[in-house]
Amino acid sequence: EVQLAESGGGLVQAGGSLKLSCAASGFTVDEYAIGWFRQAPGKEREGVICISVKDGVTYYADSVKGRFTVSSDNVKNIIYLHMDSLKPEDTAVYYCAAGTIEARLGVVAGTALTEDYDYWGQGTQVTVSS
């Protein structure tokens, strides 16, 4: 059974940094596309960074390029989202997600669509104050 669990959210001032973790079980991370998504109040859920290790491709939302990066510990099956130079507009609930064929094709095509991902964590709140 595939399970994802995010942690590491919290309150941080603008310009600060935060690292989120996603513990994955029930699958091998490098065989799936893994995505970080976020949803701000009143807005649609959007892709932040999505990676397909097998295809060697990473998708970045324009708004986070140069500020956010993703890494993974494939032995422990933990995926990390490193967030630097945080802005108030980064405030959202952050989710990790996993998908197979559709998600991998999306990453290769340069898209990050919620409907392409099959498994989701519970979300963790990130709040950035000015």
C-alpha cells in the first residue's frame, strides 16, 4: 500500500528557509514521479517541483526556480523539499504526491497536473510572514 506523509511545515519570516520531508512507503521512489504541490487559501492546487528520476527530468514552477530544490534519500524513501528565500506568497499547504505513467509523462512534457498523480500525503502548512 502506497503511503506518503509530509512533515516540516511551520511559520517562518520572509527571506528565511524551511525544509519539508515526505516519508514514502509501499513503493520505490525512483520508479515513480514524485511531486510537491501547494494550495493557498481560495486557490487551486498547483505543482511546485516534480521529478522523475527514471527519466532524468525535473519540473519547476516558474515562481520557485532558483529558490526551491528537491532531493531524496532513496534508501530511506524520504523526499525533501528545500525552500530558500521564502516569500509571503509561498504561504500554502504543501503536499507530496506520487504517480506512475501519467505523472512521469507529465514531468517529461513540462506539466504538473494534480490529476496525473495517484497518491497524496495529508499536507503540511507553511506560513511565511512579512
